[in-house]
Amino acid sequence: MVMSNKLGFPESFLWGGALAANQCEGAYREGGKGLTNIDLCPTGKNRFKVMLGNIESFSPMEGEIYPSHEAIDFYHNFREDIALFGEMGFKCLRVSVAWGRIFPNGDDETPNEEGLKFYDELFDEMLKHDIQPVVTICHFDIPVALIENYGGWRSRKLVEFYERYTKTIFNRYKDKVKYWMTFNEINMLLHLPFVGAGIVFKEGEDKNKIKYQAAHHQLMASALATKAAHEIIPGVMVGCMLAAGVTYPYTCNPDDVQKAMDKDRENYFFIDVQSRGEYPGYAKRFFRENGIEIEMEPGDEEILKTYTVDYIGFSYYASRCASTDPEILKGMTNGNVFETIKNPYLKASEWGWQIDPKGLRITCNTLFDRYQKPLFIVENGLGAVDKIEEDGSIIDDYRIEYLREHVKEMKEAVLDGVELIGYTSWGCIDIVSASTGEMKKRYGFIYVDKDNDGNGTLERSRKKSFYWYKKVIESNGETLE
């Protein structure tokens, strides 16, 4: 065996960007699409109450603003947008299929042809520009009828409906899509149950029991989707997807170290099952000590063990800190929904997210050491307010700096021996923020003229970062200035 001396990203590395149907497509009732859970998440004070499953809402509420209903109208503008991605030199684009476009009610016997045709056209347009589709099957998109009639993922019936949905899209797009992910940020089920699993809680319910039973159903659905993909699509790669970010102990106090490990395991639980194929011992202990008994059907454990994922997809925005000291716990901040202690060694974004490029390298190494499977960084980016100059330019040096430092650490991870498939920067064109529902919290290389109140022309324009990322891709990550 000859050791390679070549340093840096492999020639096959997939540079690109990432989007979600519910944050970019709009056209929320066009083309036969049914209502989905994100269509019911308003901006403003009620947003998190809905996202947490504390407000029952099966149709848009009067007096609320729902930015996802139009979003940036990618549904009608995708050709123009993909041409811009092609101009940047994207090797891949991560998108999601809206379940409600394919099966408007989720439990329909036959799919909606108009919805299937839309994604045919979308994938064809991407391939025309030599952009490989990377497709999330369920990116926080659950048909409302499944929530209203079955209780969302608390019901085992959703495994059956999801399997029908996945087989439909695998058969339809088998010649166009080779990279799939089963659920976006599957661990978000624990933090935003309505968003992650379509769960609305009733008073007095044991929330932990319901969330982990729903998790089992999603894990079963993921395994069955992996099975189906391998049977239907030659050479397919199926991944899971984690909202990642290493948790540091705030001090070297062993109690803090244990707390940090426990917080990480809370998230790794899902990927442990999807990648290793069985429930880990620490999860079984948690269930025992919290009176949680997972209801399984005969054969479940064998299915989970047999049909594990091919790669680990993950988002990375920030690291986190854990402590057991009550005084230290008073200094908390929010970062991508996860409440965490402020790290005194890090700067933060305008939205309080801790900026930690080295944390990406640490996260990559931790995941690769743990699973020994290829990794795919499918979300990473900076949400910021962009200013249009008098000459129409947008000088987003802060975004370039953020991405540059993260790409540097990503390269260090590759040098460490981590196997990375690719990198898709989040929100490569401005889209509706998932956490706040805002448009002013922008991530893109491309500016979209729309404000928080829905006003604007939707005109697209290139930011300074557009030209920077184009050079990064052209040089395969060598040119970062």
C-alpha cells in the first residue's frame, strides 16, 4: 500500500449550496400541494409556541404573517436561480422534496403528478448545469392531514405513508438523484416537536415518551427508506442528517465533562441508531430511568440493524458549552434553537450564535472517529443583515470571513484523515429563516429583494461573497482570500 502525499480536498469534492423547499419554494397551495406543518408557522410571538407543539393549529390563523407561503418564489424562479448557481460553479445543490407536493394529504393512494413533474423539471435544470442533486426526503415538511388525522409521527402509520412516498420518488428520480438524506436534522424532534415530527401536545401528556416513540417511528422509516433506495437505485448513497456542533465542558470539573458528554449523546442518539443500527446503552438507561418504554413491532430491531446509512450528513453553525454550576448557567444564549452557555473565547453573530470555526474541525473528527463513515457538511453559514450600497453592491465581508475560516478548518479535518464528500453552504440564495421566519436574517451569496413584511420585487442580485465562493470552487478550496 502506497500512502498518498496529496494534500487538500479530493478532486471529486462536491462544492455547492443548500436550500429547503419550505423556505424557498413558496407557491404553498399551487400545483396541487397540500398544507404542511411549516405552512402553519407564523412570524412573531406565536412562532415558537407553534414550533414547540404548544398551540394546536391545522390551518393558517387570522392576523398572522406566514413568510413561507411565498418565500422567494423559487417554485417559479428556479431556472434563473440555478443558472446563478451554475455561474458560481456549483458541483451540487442540496434541495428537499416537499412531501405535500407529492402526496397532498400524506396518506393518498396515488401521487400528485403535477408535484412529481415539478421536481423532474428542477432536477433536469440542475443536471443541465452539471449540478448534482443532493435531496432531503423530509426537511421539516409533514402534510397537515397526517398531523390532524394521525397525530403526526407519534403514529406508527406514518412509517407506512413515508415508505410509500420514498418508493415513489426513488422510482421517479432514480436516474437523476444519487445522493439522498432521509430526515433533515432528525434530532430537532426533541427541541421543536411540531417542526420535527408534527407533534401537538395535549395537557398532561408525558412529552419525553411521545417524542422518543415518534423518534423510533422516524428511525424505522429511515431504515426502510435506505432499504428501498438500495433496491431501486444502483450506486445510491443514502445519508442521515444531524444538527451538529460539539459541546465543550465549561470547566475541567468532571461534572461539567459528564454534562457535555450527556448533551452530545442526546443528539448522537439518532445517528447512533441510523449508522450503527441499534439503540445505545446510554439511551436504554435514560428510557429505564424516565419510565419510557418504546413500543416496537416484531422485526424492528433487525430492520434497524440491517439497513444503516451510507454517510453522515450534518449541519454546523456553532459549538455549545455545558456546566453544572448554577451561577454559570445564568449566562445563557440561543444558537440555532439550542440554548447554551456563552463561551468567553468566542464572538457571536447578530442573532447570538457563537462563531467557532475550529469547532467544525472538532465536530468532523468526532463524527468520523465515532462512525467511520463518509461525512457530508450540508449546512454551514452566517445569518446577517446585508446593506445595499448606493451603487447597488453588497459588501458582505463578514460572511466571507465566516465561511473562509470554516473552510480552512474543514481542510484541516481532511488533513486529519476525515473522509468528506462535500460542503453545501446554507441558504446559498437568501431564503426565509427557519428559526425566526425573517428575511432580514440573510445567508445567501445572492440577495433577494424581499423584507420581513413580504414587500419587495424578489429581484436577485450578486453579493461580494458570490464572486469569492466562485473562486473557492474553481480552485477546489485553495483560493480563500
